[in-house]
Amino acid sequence: MGLRFYGNIKTGKYGGLDEHTNFSSIYNAVVTLMKAETGEGWNSMMHDTMEENWSACFFWVTFVILKVYILLNVVIALIFDKLQERAYQKAADPDTSILVDAI
């Protein structure tokens, strides 16, 4: 979607889009979205794309909300998985509970 709507923007005046982070090719679009996933300058990317098309704010806000929702669920799943693994280890052998507590 970003490739279709924002592919003609090579650089932006807010510094979010440059020769490496833009939507001119699939590779650059993936790099741009991965950079935005880390939270690194996604708002300046949004402002640069809004210069071309004002509806870019919906694209970026939706992307950030979905990204946060997905990453939050992954982190919570990892925490629950480790807690469950630790509980199974404690129940399996009382001698190893000392080692598990040390971890």
C-alpha cells in the first residue's frame, strides 16, 4: 500500500524519508517499515508522506497501533511461556527447583 501511494516520494523535508528509507522499491519499503516498527522517526515519515497525500496519517497511525498491539501480545506470550516452563520444572523434580530458582 505504501509502495503504491507514496512510491514517488524520494526525500522529505522533515527528514523521515531519504534515499534509503522511502517507498520507491519493495526493499526500501520493507526497510522503511522496519525502521518505523522500532519507533525511530515514524512521525517524521508520516509528515513527509502527508506532504504528498493527507490520508497518510491514517496509514501511519493504523500501522503503529497494529504494530504495538502485535508486539505487546508477543511479549506477554513470552512472559507466560517462561512462567509456565518454570512451574513445570519446579513440579517435575524437587531437586531441580533450587537450580530453577537460581535462574
